[in-house]
Amino acid sequence: MRYLLRTRRLRPNPPVLLLKHLWLFLALVLLVLAGMRARAAEPLAPEGVMERGEKQFRSLEDYQCVAEVQSNLGKRVETGAVEFTFKQPRMLRLKVIRGKRKGSEVAVDSRGQIRGRQGGLFKSIVKRMKADDPRLLTIRGTSMMSLDWGSFFAKYHAGTRAPGARVTLAPRADPDSPYEVVLTYPRLGRSIREVYTLDSDRWIIIEGAVYEDAARVEHVVFRDVKLNTGVADARFRL
């Protein structure tokens, strides 16, 4: 009888065991969260910002936005805005909503064929086009077909391979401010500066600019961005 009583007294109390396990679980959760916060607080290198943005772009199925574009060539200034739709791997469609050739539309389908049509009375006439068609170029010779984020990352990588290229990260006002990656390199006796602005929450490009010496010669702002809306392939056929 004494032996039985002793063994009963030595049995662990289930509520006590449960509390111990709960405390251990909470301690582990706190350690994991502390590690995540520490990693999040670590400053990112400019290359890391662009890598994370490109990874986000590659993971997207599609996106839609309004792209506001400005080009400067000497005293000439060209501005405009387009409704822009993109779907992987590289289907795109744009419609000019402000500026030269307002109402015109261009689309690249799944086979890479480019078709366009003018606005107004000639809207029903659809023609095949080439990527270097003058009607698709800004006054600086930049194609409107390069407004997709994939082209921005390709341009960035090309710039980093230029002799004397340097990549830096502009100071941020606060932790929620966008990241500004600045790429500089010499070209034909001038200092070229490319600025890529990425949203720190969604990791998408929201602005891009090119400077020659101190003058801004190209500028694009992406607004009203919608990600993964399920755009059908038919959207890219005119």
C-alpha cells in the first residue's frame, strides 16, 4: 500500500505538463520572431534591393498600371501617359491616354507579334509593326515596348557591366519609404545616372529615371498598379 501511494505521488500532474509545454512553445515563437525582426532590420545592399524586386517581378502572373512618361532632348520635352498591361512571359498591351497619338493601342501577343492601331476614325484598322517602328519610339529613341519591369531590370544589369559602374542606395527618410537604387557610369564623356525606385512593401518598381550629368532626360512613374488580376491571353490580341 505504501509503495502504491508513493508511486501515485510521483506521477506528473497533466495541467503542469501542459503549462510547461506551452511556455516552451511560446519561448520558441519569441525566439523565431526576434530573429525575423533582426533580419528585417538589417540594412539591404542596393544589389539586394534589385534582386528582391526582380524576384518579385518573376513571380507575378500579370499586372496592370498607368505609366506616366517624360522624355527630354535638348529643349524638346515630350510627355504622355499610357494604360499598360503585362502578362508573363512577355505579353503586353498599352493604350495612349494622354499625349501624342492619344487613343492609339499596341499589343504584343504570346507569339511575340506586335500589332497596333490608331485612335479615332482609324481604330478599326490593325497593322503589324516592328519593335523599332518610329511610332513606338520617344524623342530619345526609347521604345514604348520597354516599359515593362523586365526591361528595367535588363537595363540595370547592362549598366552594372559598364566600365566604372557603381551602385549605391540613396538614404531613406523612414523605414516605410521606397528604396532608391542609384547606378552611375561614364558614357561618351558624360556621367550617366539611372535611378530605380522600388516600393518597400510590394517590392515593385514605381519610378525610374535617367540623368545625363545633372539633367534628367527620361522619367517614368507607375501608378494605380494592380497585381495578378487574372488577365486573359485574349487581352493581348488586337
